Amino acid sequence: MGSAPASAFLCIFVVLCSYVTVNGGYIKYNTGAGIVEGKLNVHLVPHSHDDVGWLKTIDQYYVGSNNSIQGACVENVLDSVVESLLRNQNRKFVFAEMAFFSRWWYEQSEEIQETVGKLVDGGRLEFINGGWCMHDEATVHYIDMIDQTTLGHRLIKKAFNKAPRAGWQIDPFGHSAVQAYLLGAELGFDSVHFARIDYQDRAKRKEDKSLEVIWRGSKTFGSTSQIFTNAFPVHYSPPNGFGFEIDDFSIPVQDNPHLFDYNVEQRVNDFVAAALVQANVTRTDHIMWTMGDDFQYQYAETWFKQMDKLIHYVNKDGRVNALYSTPSMYVDAKHATNEEWPLKTHDYFPYADRINAYWTGYFTSRPALKRYVRMLSGYYLAARQLEFLAGRSSTGPNTFSLGDALGIAQHHDAVTGTAKQHTTNDYAKRLAIGASETEATVNSALSCIASKNSGQCAASTSSFSQCQLLNISFCPPTEEDIPEGKSLVVVAYNPLGWKRTDFVRIPVNDSDFVVQDSTGNTIEAQYLKVDNVTINLRNFYTKAYLGRSPKNVPKFWLLFQVSVPPLGWNTYFISKASGKESSRSGYITVMDSPQNESIEVGPGSLKMSFSSTTGQLERMFDSKTGVDLPIQQSYLWYGSSDDGLDSQPSGAYIFRPNGAPPTVVSRSVPLKVMRGPLVDEVHQEFSPWIYQVTRLYKDKDHAEVEFTIGPIPVDDSVGKEVITRMTANMVTNKVFYTDSSGRDFLKRVRDYREDWSLSVNQPEAGNYYPINLGIFTTDKKSEFSVLVDRATGGSSIKDGQVELMLHRRMIFDDGRGVGEALDETTCVENTCEGLTVRGNYYMSIDLLGDGAQWRRTTGQEIYSPLLLAFTHEKLETWTASHLTKGTVMEPNYSLPLNVAVITLQELDDGSVLLRLAHLYEAGEDAKYSTLAKVELQKMFRGKKIKEIRETNLSTNQEKSEMKTLKWKVEGDNGDETAPLRGGPVDNSTLVVELGPMEIRTFLLEF
């Protein structure tokens, strides 16, 4: 997070002068030092931290435009690094962000590509991390982490036949347990390196020399997925005085005795002193100096010339040994010492860089972008399945542009919401372009697989359309008048590996429709009036997004229940009712007029009670399980601190309440109740800018809560951080649980850290944790769980409470580099207003020990919703030419409920990438935390698997060839129980076994 402006003229001058000394003669520097036993070895690791967007967009950073914001050009970095490496065979450089490298690589001539290949083969240019970006670890889903890493790793494998060995997460603002074991050990990494850990944690670790640890991030896998972890003593820049970018203030080594300011002895002493300071907080005789910073090496010779001199003169001095190195060389050296290392479990959240400065605001910042990323992530998963099922086109539209955009969006200044507004707009634009091309791919694939005419696939024509703005009731194909004699055809695709029953809600202009399933049977339907809040959102945001407002507004939501086979589709037909049909066309929901003090809603076993006096939730009760939980839900906002409170305001990164208790938005809430056979709805208007609809569906064991928040008022000059808070009558003893990147659940204890004695200075912000899947609490009898539809922040500030931060709007910048207040607005013509956000969260009550099944199954359904496509056709014509229902699997087969298909994708080379994930941790559930089996022959009906190869997570290594370093761990007595993992796949039976939390990756040839 720093700027790097530079003058090209100055750079050329320095490069030309760097090999000449006035009257001093040519000096050949001895830079070939290796490790010297018995000395302190200083590993110089040259690097440039290149954000794929932050203050500028990714393309502006690459080409070096918009330098009035930040002088940065990654194209220059790569050009000049290659040139400098060629000047001295001992020099080394590491590079991480493949979204940048891919741009540069494909612009190079064959000669340059061959030269770079030799540098890579010789270990002089090393790829570390190797993902499309350096992804965040708090606001990203593990599937996105895997996808973007695979994108980069496959490029490296294709171009250089190399596999990165080191994780390099130097800038993300805290670190997840999933990063350690899944995006570390399961990738084949030996180590992970980063800079940002809590300031209190760092102080203790420096004191007891535990900055470097063996991190076991998984309770399930323990030591079998551990990784060497290196937290830097300060930052990812060099020690003070040893940064050598062209505009840096560090003093260069002046070694010409015929010139003034000769300083070799002084600079050697400075080097040795800085090395000894670091050695005092590090175990063994090896320390790493990260020789670089943000967008450094734009004129690489300014760095390498100085490092050449330092290595030469420091080693002549002899007190310490300096050498060019890389993270993998450094870790090999550490490993060779046979040292015992401290053990680290859990994660590194939350992160504060100083007192009162917790980086927990970004867990929620830019919630609309976070939802867009998560929605398109699930869409990308489904689209790749369909692309495979139909056969990947080499010429037509494909899913790559969406994969590229999503890969960039996982960057630690993208989905985090911590980039400048114009950069955020660029992320959204890329996602929208990728979504548009992928939509065409999906429409074509659905037409192909559903067609009875195999020629349909070759023709690649489709009449389908989809509705990306369905959440605000904008869906032209369902709103249009159905042509005479035709039906609205709705095809629902299920990307899950098991059969699902769900509800479809579409906007319509009338209430006289008949809904039929794929066999022609009429099914039950329910109509609900479109509320005014949705109509206003629709009118404003369609104009903002599309540049036009539709003339007509739909009157109703049409709701019906669908059943869709695994990895399959089902078709539903909506037609105008006529004659006798009109009397049974559907149930028109009417508003209930409550007579009692308590209003009970819910068409199924789950009931919710609301007070008719206050309009507030009072309790949840499940007649099936007997769980009865008094619970209240309300909206509040934390007032954001301003820049007068020890100069640390809230901002895009930091959550800093102003010290006052959060303000309750409303204690008395107007209430409207809508009842029907499929769903009951409770509408609550907490304020003119907060509206909520709670839905209880038939056959669903949870409540779906839709919130609409915004524009957040700031005319009082107070920034606001809006939360929903559920207060249950539960004794939770400070304990709650949040997910790690959508995967494992970690135990959290309020005002506590397992690694050090926490000094509590921010009781709210310091207890916030990132949430991608959900949060839950337990007492001796029951569990209360909340799942989310996007990344957000949450906590339990008092016993029995669960809160989620859903939206934020700031007045001030928080001083962490972005230079803008987090004040999102949307404009239509000359009218601008604060951003309004709409989304969902989901609540469930369960008996103690039973909640995992709901969290895991429903969590997958939230991440992978039904994909809906629409067209108009005569029912008879459609059924004659299309398969109205189908699946890739054998008719009666489905995956076990504890297994998810997280990737099914045809690759460029024609092979098929399949990833299967066990959804449960060891001991999480008595029924499902067990060995699961998937029969591939039944999963791919009608397709013969000719070859199956198991690989690591990112497909760049054969699983059988992966090697792991063995480490000595303090206090480890070796009595750990081996985790349950699946065995090798028998080529004759093709049955894949998965133990708890196991993800297995295969390349298939059909």
C-alpha cells in the first residue's frame, strides 16, 4: 500500500551509470554466495507486491496509466526484472500475481519467452503463490480461492511445467485457517508467508521467537495438513534504509574511493545491525529480508545493483552471510536445521495494526459488490457444468471471461471493498461482461442438452433468456404478455449433486395463470403483491443499471414449488387460465388482520410469533423437534468514529464505533402479515430506509429474511454501520462459532485469543469475525444458526446475541491508503443517493448437535441456487422437441448429502476437471461426519471414463507425487489419531471415497 512514482529519465541515467565508476575501475561483485553454516544467513528475497487493482484499475496498473494517482507500471517491472536477471546469473526474483503475468507473457516474442523459460528453469525467476491474484482470506469463499489459484497454476504449468512451492499472502488483512491447510498444504506448498498479524500478537511472538510456526489450520486433518508459516517481523518491505526504488530515500552503497561520500563500511555496519535485530526475534541462523514493496522494481537495476554491492561487501566483512534467495530456498534452509517449532492452530483473525484500529469493517464494506461476487461465483460453478454437459465450444461464447473477472475480484482490495470507487466500478464492469458472455453460454448449453435433436448443439442457437435483476422484480420474459396459444417455459437447472425441492418466485402482471410441471400436471401456485419498496427499487436501479425504466410494473410475485434432479433440469409451463381453469389458477395472498396480541405465522412445522403491539419477533418454535426459543430481532446502527477520536475513524478497512451504544432504529415496527399455502410473509418497516420481509415456506425448516437497507442517512454528519441483532434466551458463556472461508467452523470466545492475553480496547470491533457461510450459538439444549448470502462481519457481543453487519456508510477515510471515504452512491441523471442494498439471511433453531445438517445442506443451496432460464413456446411443441426433465446421472442415483460437486469443468485440452468435497468436519455430525462414497460410473451416465488421474487441488501435480516436509513441533508427542481419508480409486469400480472435510481433485478423460 504505497505509491511508487518514478522518472523514466532518472531511471535511464541510473542504469547507464551503474556499471561505471569515475576513475575507480570496473568492479566485479561476488554475488554467488550460498548458505554458510555457523553464520547468520540473511536471505534477500527480491519481490514486487502488485495489487490487481486498488488505487488504479488492473489495466491502469499494468500499462502505467493514471499516474497522477500512483506511479505504477507492472509491465515495466517485468521488462526490467528480466533484463536485470540476465545481467547476473546469481540474481533472483519472485513474482506472485498471474493476472498481470499472463498479460505480459502473451505480449512477448518467442525469443523473450524462451529466455524467461530459462530463467524459470534456473530458479532465478520463481513463481510464488501463483494464483490469478493474491486473494483475500476473510471475504472470499473457499471455492473461489481454489478456482482463482487453479487459473494461475495451470498457466504456470502450461508455460513452464513448474508448480509453486510457497504461499505468499503478504498483504491480506488477517489469515484464515482454510488458507493454511487447503490453500497451502493441499496445494503442495511447503510454506506460507505474510506480514499482517495483530499488533499484540506480533509483540508476543517477537518476544518468544514464535513468528515462525507450524500451522495446523484443520481440526479434522491435524498434522497431515500442517504448513510452515512465516509472519514477518514488521512488514513486507526491507528493513529501514534498504529500499532502493528510484525515488527512495535510502542511502546507496558508494564504493568508489575517488568520489565523495564513500560509505561501504557504514553501509555494511547498518546491514549487520539490522540483521542482528531481526535475528533476535527469529529462530535458527536464517532470516529473510523481503527486498521490495508495492509496485517496486519498475527500474530493477536500482535494486539489484545495490544488493550486488551489499552481498559482496557484507560477505567480505564476514560477520554475517548475505545471499540472493527465494521463499522456497529459505524454508529448505530452515527445515535443514532440524529445529523444533511452536504450534499454531485456529486462525489470525481479527487483525489490528495498532490500538483501536481493528480491520473488521472490510468484512462488510461494499455489500452489493460482495453479493455480486458471491452470486456470480455460484453461477460460474453451474455454467461450467452446463458447458461440459453440452460440450465446450472452441469458437462461441464461453465461461473464461467470467472466470478471469472472478479471479481478479478475489484480490484483497477487490471483494474486500477497499479499493477506490473507480476501481470498484472496473471490477463490477468486468464481472458484468463475464456474466453476459456466460449467460449466452448457459442459454446455448441448456438448449443443447434439453433438445431431442442432437443437431441443436452444433447449431448453438437459443431462445432462452435469464434475469439477473430478479431480486428487484425485473424479469422481462416473465412480465411480458404470453403470446396467444403459447406458454412461458421455465427451465430450472440444479447444480447440486442431490435432488432438491425449492420455490421459484417470478414477477408477473396478472393472477390468472396455470402452472404445470413437466408431465402436464397442474401444481399449486401462490400470488403475492409486489410491495412498494420493491417497486421503488426496481424503478430507480433499472434506470441506473440499464439506462431505462420499464413502463409497466409487475403486480404480483408468482410462487410455485419445483423439484429438480441432481445435476439436472426440470421444466415448468405457465399459461393463461381459461374457463374452468381460472377457478384453480392459484391462491391470491391477502393481508391478515391480526386479532390477538401475539401473531403466529408459518405454514409448516416452524412457527414464528410476532407482537401485534410492537411488531417485533418474539419467539421461534418447531413442532417437529420441540425446540421453543424466545428470540427478538431488531436493527441498530453503530455511530462511526470521526477523525477527531485519536485520529482513527471508521473507514473501508477499519470498524471503529464512536463509543456510544448502538442506536436502535425502531422499537415499534409497522407490521403486515400475508398468509398462503406455500409461504407466509411478515413485512416490517423499521424506518424509511430499512424494510424487512420474513418468509416461512412450506416444507422448509428455516426462516428466510430479506432485508432492504438504504440509502443510509448521513445528513447528521455521522457515519453509520448497520446491524441486525438477534437476541435469544440462551446462556452461551461468551462462545459462538463462525465459518472459515465457508468451510470449517471455528470456536470464538468473546474478548479472548488463544495465542496471547488480549488487552481489550474495542469490545465490539475486536470481537467481529468474517462470515462467509454462517454463525451459530449453542446452549445446553439447542442451537441457533444464521446463514448469509454474501461475505459479512458478525459477532456475539453479549450472551445469547448474534449480530450481522449488513451495510456501512462513512464520512471519513480511515487512513490506510485508499484515500476515500466509504460513501457509495448511485446516480440516475442528476439525482444521486446513497446505495441501497438488498439481500437475505436465514435463521434456524435445532436441538443441540442437530444444527450441522441444516447449516451444511442449506449452505450449499444458498451458494448454488437453481439456475432459471425462460422462453415462450407452445407446450405441445416444446414437449415434442425437448426433454422436459433430465440429469447427467443415472435416474435413481444422487450424491450423498455430505458431498458436493464443487467443480465440473471441461478444460482447454479436452480433459474434464472434477472436484468433490466432503461437507462435514470430523465429529460435526453423527450421521454425516463419516466416509462418503461417489460412484463415478453412475454419476456420468452414458459416458465412459477412459482415464482418471488424481491431482493436488490446483491440478498442477499428480497426487501420488506430492511431497511434504516433516517438521518437529514443540510439545508434539505423536499420539494424534490419523484422519479418515478416502483410499485410491480402483479403475474397475471408479468409486471415490471421501473422509470428513476431504476435497479430492481428478482429471478425467472420456
